[in-house]
Amino acid sequence: MTAEERENIPGSATLLRQMRDSSPSTENNLIYFISGSPRQLRSVIEKKFALDGFEPDGFVLKPSLSMLMKGRFRGIRNQVPYKLNALLGGRSHAPIGTKETLLGDDAESDALIYSLYADILSGKIERKYLLNFLKKTHAYKDQVSEIEYQLDAIVHEPTVQRIIINLDKNTAPGEFIDYFPRVVPVHNHLQTAVVLCLDQSVATSAIQDVAFEMLWKFGYSSGSLLRSVEDILRRQRTQHSIEAYLHVHRELSALEPIKPDKPLTKKAEKYVDEIQHLIEQITDRIAYLNSRPMPRSLSRTEPSKDYFALLKAEEKRREERKRARR
């Protein structure tokens, strides 16, 4: 598969640029790419990012060919020890106090892996529990040893702010209720932009820029985008304060009309006015929601998780997907 043939997730390139540029310090945020794709695809993936006008600060890809040559077949399929080790390895080199936002999907157990990683960083997972869990995932002994080595190199602190799971396989959002509130399942990256704006992790202009890309380059209608934004605003009401919604409302109200970096085609020019109208509609929706009584609140505290039960549920979902494809 060539870089041009690889599927682009609508809005992802613009969102990543916004995440990098939204650092409160003088330095940009760092963006790292961890994937279960084999290392042999690195040049293709790098070219794909270049076509999107974005360059990650680092790549971690799976040594699938090496595993195949060594007959480690379950290692090719098993994402838990591989991704957990990659995340911990990256964390061991990060400055103390560095905050993290993790983006994944529903195809490779990312909600499970990222939540486990976040709880390890927070000091909620005892070493014995983790080792028993890794045994349950059929991790190889050297993978377990590498993870133990990384555990000794990290500082335990609650640094994972948000985990976004893109519903690439159309899993129902309710399937992730055991991971709430830190995990937020989304149907597209405009919803991601809204959540991160409520978190104040990115500038509110991300909503405008991501929506513009989805309108112009990917053919979304403004009506479908508005419904998508309202969906995530309603789902997140019990997880964000009214002040967070008011902040986004103020910032959206003050946004200047979008100013593209380069001249647009006639086809694209019409979306400049359309996106301005969409932002006004989103602003109105936020004001309306803030005027309504709050739904019964879910707990905002992070519940303790039974990762053995979550692993079993994840394995069941994978089996159901396999049966559906047959």
C-alpha cells in the first residue's frame, strides 16, 4: 500500500497540528505515534504524514517481521504488552509533570491499554497485580521483564488527562462505560476537538479549523457536523463544569472568521461563510445547553477497574467482530 492509498481520518491532520501548537509554554507539545503496524511500513507512514503536512516527533512501530522469524506468532497479534511497554518507555524519558493526551481507536484494545497505563502512572496498580495481568495476556517473559524495567524508571504521578477513542469499528459508545470518565469515545475528530477544548488542552480555534477541513476536504455537511457537536456536548455535560462550557462559548464567540494560509479554490471559498455560520450555531447550542437543568450526574471520580474483567470483555468484542466478518 502506498502513502497516497492509506486512508486519512477526516480532521486528524489539522487536529494534530492544533495539539502541537496549543502548548501553554514557549515550546510546542510533542506528538508521538505508536502503532501496531509493522516497522516495514515506516517509510509509507512517514510519507503519509508528510502529505498531510505533519511530522510526528517520534515513531514506535511493531517488529512484526522479527517476531515472525522467531516464531513468536502470538506477539504479532497481541497489542497489550507491546503498546504498554512502548508507552512506559516513552514516559521514562519525559520530564516530570508532563501531561498526556492519548488518541486511539476501538480496533486494537486501546481503551484497555491506555487506561491500564494511566492507572500505572497514577500508582493505582500494584506490581503483583500487573504481572498476573500480563501473564493473562500471554505476554512473553522478555516482554514482562522489559515492562518491569520501565516501571523502575518512571515517576508515579497522575498525568494522563484524557483518552480519546475513535470509533473506527462503530462500537457503541456505551461499550466503554467502564472506562469513563477519562475515556471518551468519539465518532469523528470534530468531537475530539470539542472535548479537548472543554479540557482546555487545545485552543478553541481547533473546532473551527477541524470543522473547516471536514467540510472542505471530506464532504461533510454542516448539518451532520452540528449534530455531531451537539451529541458530544450532551454526552460530556456531566463530566465538565459549567465554567468549561462558558469558556468555550466565550472563545467561540470571539473567534475571527477563518483565514486560510493560502488562496482557496472557488469550491473551497464557499465554505468560509458556511463555517462561520456553523460556529455561530455551535455557540448557540452551548448557550442553550447551559440554560437547561443538568442531567443526573455520574461520578467524576475515576473508579477502580477490574482489568481482568475488562480484558475478557475486550476479547469477547474481538470474537464478535470476527464472526460478523465471516
